[in-house]
Amino acid sequence: MRWKKGMLIYNKKAGNDKLERNLEQCLPIIAPHIDEFLILQTKEKGDASRFCSEYGEDMDVVFVLGGDGTVHECVNGLSSLGKRPLFGVLPGGTCNDFSRTLKIPQNIRQASEALVNGKVRSIDIGQADDAYFSNFWGVGLISDASSNIDEQEKNKFGKIGYLLSAVRTIGDNNPFPFKLQYDGNMIEGEAIMILVLNGCYIGTNLLPFPMVSPDDGLFGIAILEKANLSAFFEIMAMKRLWTEKLSPESGVTYLQAGTLIIETKMPLDVDMDGEIYSQTPTRIKILSHHLSVLTPN
């Protein structure tokens, strides 16, 4: 592929100080495919979203080199544009979950080659009130674990840091009352976690919900009702595949929908793509085939 105008946004802090090597691996491969090439470094939170908002409509392609947080920012900057460029994700962070859903190689050089020689795929994006997410929206255990993660632990242990945070969190996690309206239906109950899924990975773990796809016009919605470690780790370790016909004893409800409203008795922190951004209640809808992304052939 070849583009007249392109942009690379990179996060200086992502990827445990591998930035220089990552740039050395991707720039010589991407640059020859772009006539006018703008390269921008993020310095603080919000920069990636701002860069995409300011320059995105002028670009034919936008690449991001960073982790899931930087990808999330770019998705938010691009999704509100009238004219959206192609989007290419280079996995430069700790978990790189959405790049895994798109089957992008986790080696930067291989990822760069795969994207410039790849194909275009139209994917769905989730809209939660005025924000957007590509991978997941979550409340309960998932957002508590994000709040409790120790940055030094994250830098030292990478994805294991998220697991340690979840283990610390689950002991203190009390079920919360919720009301979920989805596509004209209603569920009420108590849960320790609700996940609205567009991607297939969280914390590098492939989730055991085989119906989740980022281009089918539907979210996967997983409600974890029972506060026990075994249920959580069965989900994360994929010891069994959940289907739509789950037994009442499983402690998990799984369904699919395109629009939903999630209310909780008390406002709860919401995790979108690995960062805390807002609180419940939340209106969520799927934007079908909203972004065109580069993927391997």
C-alpha cells in the first residue's frame, strides 16, 4: 500500500523503555509507503486524542505505536471525525490487547510489515455516552483492579501486574445491584463484574466467549455474578468455553446486544480499554463498521 499523507503517533512511556528499538524497527518499513509523513510524540495524557482530532481528517492513514491506553485515545480522537483515515496499530505497550484481536504480530518489525502489506478491515466501535472504546467497557472487579494496579508493579512485571492487582481486589469485592436494559429486554440482579466486549482479549488473555467479534455489529456482554476466585480465573484462563446456554450454577450470564443501558444503585467507576474514565449509569451503543483498520492478510 501507498499513501500520500500519513501520521505516526508514539507514546514515549509505553513498553518498558523499548521505545528507541521500537522506532528503529517500524520507521524504515512504514516511511517508504508515505509521501508526507508526520511523526508526533505524546507527552501527556490526552495528546494522542488531540493529535487525531486536529490532523486526522487530513491524513490517509494514522499509525499508533503504544499500548492500549494510547490506542484508546486515538480511537476517541478519530471516531468523532466526519472523514476518518485508515488506522494501524503497532503493539508498543504492556498488553496490546486490541492488536491481538486484530491478529497483528506482537513483534514491531513483523507488525509493521504485516500492516503496510496487509488489508483493510472495517470494525465496530463502542460508544459509551460521549466516549468511545475499541476493546471493552467494564464495571466492578475489572475497574477496581485497574484502580489498584501499582505502576511500579506494572513496569516490573508487565501483564502479571494486572493479575496481581485482580487477586488483591477480588477479596474486597462485594456484589453490586444492577439494572441492564438491552435491545428491548431487561435484567436485574447483583454482579461483581459486567463486561461489554468488542475485542477478544483482556490482559493478554483470550476470553472464552467465542461469539465475540469486532465486526459483527454486536457486543458480547458477560455478567459475573458470584464473587469467587475460581469463577474469575476460569474466565481468564479459559478453562471452559462459555456459550449462550450457561447453567444457572456457572455464575456467569452471557448475551449479545447492540444497544444497552447499565444502571447501578451507586455510581461505580467504569474501565474502558484499561483506564478509568467515567462512572455509571452509562448508555452504550455499537457503531457498526465505524473505523477502517489495517490488518495482516
